[in-house]
Amino acid sequence: MPQLGTESNPLRVAVIGSGPAAFYAVEHFFKQKGMVAQVDMFDRLPTPYGLVRGGVAPDHQKIKSVTKVFEQTASNPCFRFYGNVEIGKDVSVEELKDGYHQILFSTGAQTDRRMGIPGEDLPGSHPATEFVAWYNGHPDYRDKQFDLSQERVAVVGVGNVAIDVARILCLTPAELAATDIADYALEALSHSQVKEVYLLGRRGPVQAAFTNPEIKEVGEMEDADVLTLPDEVKLDDLSRAELEVGKDRATQKKVDILQSYAARPPSGKSRKLIIRFLVSPVELVGDAAGKITNMRLVKNELYATETGTLSARPTGQYEDLPVGMVFRSVGYRGVPVPGVPFNDRWGVILNQKGRVVDAGGQPVTGLYASGWIKRGPSGVIGTNKPDSVETVVCMLEDVAAGATLQPAHPDAAAMEAMVRERQPDAVSFADWLKLDALETANGKALNRPRVKFTSVAEMLAALGR
Ligand code: NAP
């Protein structure tokens, strides 16, 4: 058998998922001189790009321009995209092992973490991840209902996702219309009655997870005032010490911004975003019909844990916050891939530097992970580049060491035939480029960046299927 990774015996790699972690990995493969790799990328949606399409806020168009780089990667003749093909349903992992030397899981974090409090499942309490997927036109979430007739809404958590959700609830119809938000979401939000949005942090301003551009941005909304409470943004001794020791200018800046919001009188805009700290929801209370009317909060204080991090503990002082809708934005969570070792506590595939390992820490030949399913839901899009490179370096080391799967049919045409037989509506990258051009053209007519197709049927119809 000729050496693996040559013209006559190309390395065959399957990548599951098509978000940034997937594309950065492929980019690194294609950069290798003297290595011929054929990469097939699978996504259960007809559209690529994962959270760049379905997660990044619609008013953050600049962040989405990273797809230009992914498009370039996809133009390599050794790349194939199989959209609308679900691994585990249309094609099994075992079947992939028959066609590829290596399989990379870049499946992200497809579900959310829970708060674990009574009332969490009352109607009107939603994972922020679902609202995000809804306003971004994810086909699985387009039919979700959010009761925007409520005047007061709470968003639990103070990460960038929480900020995105709060901001989308506060923007005007004109601000939203300038984005690529799903058209049904634009319509629903245009009639929104929401007047007050509460963003709830369990720790203090120093520990807030959102980043400075995002917290600054909410101070510039057209028709929503942002405010913080002076007592809650005043630093306690522990936080002051933490800031002093870290000499962290970005965090100091964040605190300055939050304190400036406490000093700034509301200017009479129609909506208010109120950012609270040192409070935790302990219960969601419903009316006779079970609809949320109230959120019970406990006031927290900070204490230093054994590792030195500052954690929140309840003081025993309670408060009732009347709200009619709640979004929990306390982090995403990965879901297991059947047959692939999983760390349930962390919600990630068991791995070392991206090599999938079994419970005993031994590498599972041929299986790899990158992105959120590898390291958990943290970091910005760019964080996935070094993360994926680390995984691909391991994959290349394993090729050199001969530690790959030994597929019986490492053949692109055979795989193509099987996929098309299982899923006749598989979508190629050329198909996606057609959908992309149509969405952009439909947007142009309305002065919007794009108008998204939001159902698989619509996408297939647009492709003439
Ligand atoms: P995140 O940054 O990890 O924030 C999660 C938030 O939930 C934290 O404030 C956390 O507080 C809080 N939390 C966790 N459990 C809680 C509980 N039981 N009760 C109350 N609060 C709780 O996660 P994320 O917002 O989902 O974002 C995921 C990643 O995507 C992040 O790296 C984020 O920066 C990135 N992202 C970036 C952008 C952007 O660049 N514009 C936009 C969206 C997302 P503690 O700190 O106290 O645990």
C-alpha cells in the first residue's frame, strides 16, 4: 500500500459539523505541503457555518464576515460539503469508519445548561439558546413561540449570549430591520410590548462574563436606556483586591462602564435594560394557569473559595421581581454522539488535545474533536482556530505514526453514492452558494444584509428540488 496522504492514496477525513471549529480544522489540513487530504464535511442542516449563522447576533454582521475565509477553504477541490445529512440518522459513525481514515467531531454545544430551580419549566421560561436560534432563523426553532406581550422580562446570566438576548429585546424595529434577523422574528419583535429587561448576574461586576465592546454597545441603543444600581456596581473588598492583584485593565474598564450606567439618569427612552448583580433566582412563580408572574431572587455576597476564585453565596435576603417571561442564559452544553466517549459532567467528548480517549485515557483510533464539543462552550469565534489547529496537529502525528482507521472503502465516489442514496436531498457547497446568493439578493431588495430561508423545505424548493 502506498504511503497515506499521497495522490494515489489520499488521506480521507470526515468532519461532522460545519461551524468555525470545523472550517479552521479543514483550513489547517489544506495548508500542509506534501499531504493530500480529501475532506468531506457533514452538517444536518442544508446551510453551513454553525453558530456564525445560527448564534452570532443578527446586528453583528461584521463578525459574520469570517465566512469569506471559510468559503475560500471550501473552494479547495479536495473539499466536499454534505448538508442536510445527519450522522447517526442518515449515515452512522460505523459507516464513516468504513470510508475514512479519520473522523473529526466539531458538533458544538447543541443544548443549554439549566438553573435547577422550582418553576424552571413553567410556560414563559425558556433557554436563551432557543430564543437565539429562533431569531436567527434556525429551521428547528422557527415555530417556537415567545410571549412578547409581556412588559417585563428577565435574562439570567451575564455572559455575551445574555447581552445579545437583552439587546435584541431592546432594539427598535428599524434597528432590527437593518439586520439579517429572521423575517418572522422581525415581525414578532416589531409588535413586542417588552418595556423592561432585567439582566441578572449572580456575582459582581468584576466577575461579569460579558466583554467590553458588548457592554458598551448596549449603552448606545436608539430607544432603550441602560442602568445599573449604584449599590450593586460598588465593589466589595474582595472584588477590589481581585482587580488590584490582576492589574487587569480590561476588567477595570468594564467596571467603569457599569458604574457609569449607574450615574447616568434615564433619558426617557421607551425601554429600559436594567443590569443587576449579586442576585440569584431561587424560584419562578406562576399564576393559576401556570404562567410566570414572578421571579424570587436571593441577594448574594462574594466569598473566596479554596482555589481563590470569588464565588456567590446567598445572604438570606429575598426580593420578588415581577416578570412575565424568563430566559436562562447560563451556558451551552454539548450532547453526546452515540458510541463516542463523553464526559457528562462537562458536556464534552472525552479527549486529550483533541484526540478522543476512552474512560481509561487511551486514544480511540481515528476519532477526534475540536471546538465547543472538545473544550466546552467558551471563547469567541477566533478561539476555535488554535483549538482546531491543536487537534489537526494530533491527527497529522497519528497519520505519520500509522495510527489511523483502516477503512475498507476509502473512496470518495463510493461515499458520495451512499450519501445520495440515503439522503437524496443532500446539499452540496455549490447548492449552498446558490442559497446564499438568493438570500443576499432577497435582502438587497429590502436594504437588508440577507433574508434567510428558515425552513429546509423552503431551501430545497429554492434549489428546485
Ligand atoms: P458564558 O460567557 O460562560 O456566561 C454564562 C453566564 O451564566 C455567566 O455570567 C455565569 O455566571 C452565569 N451562570 C452560570 N450558571 C448560573 C446559575 N446557575 N445562575 C446564575 N447565573 C449563572 O456563556 P455564554 O454567554 O453562553 O457565551 C458562551 C461563549 O460564547 C462565551 O465565551 C461568549 O463570550 C461567547 N460569545 C461571544 C459573543 C461575542 O463575541 N459578541 C456573543 C455570544 C457569545 P458565573 O460567571 O458566576 O458562573
